[in-house]
Amino acid sequence: TNAKLFDRQRGGLQVVLTASGEAFAAEARLALLHADRAVEGARTARGHHNCTWNLGYSPLIDLRIVYKVRSYLSDAHPSADFRFVSGHTAEHVDALRRGRIQAGLVILPPSENRVTFEGLHRERLILALPQQHSLTTKKHVEITDLHELPLVKIRGDIEPRFGESLARLFAIIRVRPRIIHEATNQAEALEVVSQDGVAALITPAAETATNARIVFRKFFDEILIADTGLAYFGEPASPILTSLRRF
């Protein structure tokens, strides 16, 4: 079936893509990306890897995972040039689709059906509280303690785990926190906790921050969790990616 890919506008001087053209262009870009990666995979297999291999990671994950991965890759592929890029999960998923990074260590679950995600580490979310908060009297907090609680969380558009995924969970268990601030990073979230005296829902990576005015509490329930996963685009043709998945 023939499909019209272009439209001419302004007397034929300007050419724009139709909806069919946009769909075709997207698939064409993916085909070119696959071709480039196939060539790079062949070069790597012959020991001729001469490009930078970019691996993204979310600042919300345990950095010890990043250090272990970096150490492993340096030892297993000493001739490769590795670059680690900090950024949020949504940024890394987009970068994978565009070929700007080769893999990512991200917080699951993001929503993208063309990127493969493999879980590798699970941990509970925690609650950051100012010292004088009423919940600090509890050794462990419960998820029901969040009902009607003024709460800070990470922006859901950059970290999907804190967006629709979290909203669906709260809807299922009928817990409705009062989200008063959405932070770009965990340092910002902790600053709001310290200055405004409210709670923040964060990952354990934030516990490394030193602030005498903030305490951390774990949840008694194993419901609010964060999965760290390896993300990559398409099939794992690259020898580096194959060995990383084994590791």
C-alpha cells in the first residue's frame, strides 16, 4: 500500500512530514542505529573498539553498584573507553533510543516498550523526617502513615517510579499523601525536609547525606520498593553489553 510521506506547503517551497512520514522516519532512524551498533559490535569482537562506550546511571541508585560495574568493565575490557553519565531514568531511556548511551542503570519501572530492562537489585524506599516530626517516635513507619501526610517526592516525569507507578500503588491501597513538593533530586528533597519540616519519600542512596536535623525511617511494609535495573536498546549484540549482563 502506498503511503504519502511528505506534504508541500507555501506554494511547494516547504516540505513537511505527514503522520505516515513521521512513523517511517522514526523506524528509519532505528534501522540506522541498529546498523551502527552492529558495526561497533563487530569491531569490539575483533578487539578494535575505538569509540567511547557510554553508560548512564540514575543518581537515585546505590553508587556502590556503579563503582562495581565500572571496576568490572575496566578489568574485562581494558582497551575500551568507558564514560559514565549521571542523569535521571527518563533521560537515559531517551538517550538509549537515540543512541547516545549504550546502556543504563536506572530505577524501574519506566514505560518504554522498545527498551529492555533487567532487574538487578531491589531495596525499600525510605522516609526522611525532620527531627521533631511526630513519626520519628516510631522505629519503623507504615505506608498508612502517609495518608494525608504533607510529603515531598521526586518528580515523576524524570523518575517514573515516583510518577504514575507510585500513584497507582497509592490508589490501590487507598492511601492519599498530600504531595506538596516535587524535587528534581534527593538533595533538594532533603533540603525541603530540613527547612519546611515535612517528610520526603526517597531511596536509601540519600542516607549518605549528613544533616543533623534529618532522620531516616524504614517502612515496616515491603510495598514501597525501588528496583535498580540494567536498560539497553534492542538485542544485546555488543560483547561489552553481553558481558555486562552476565556480570
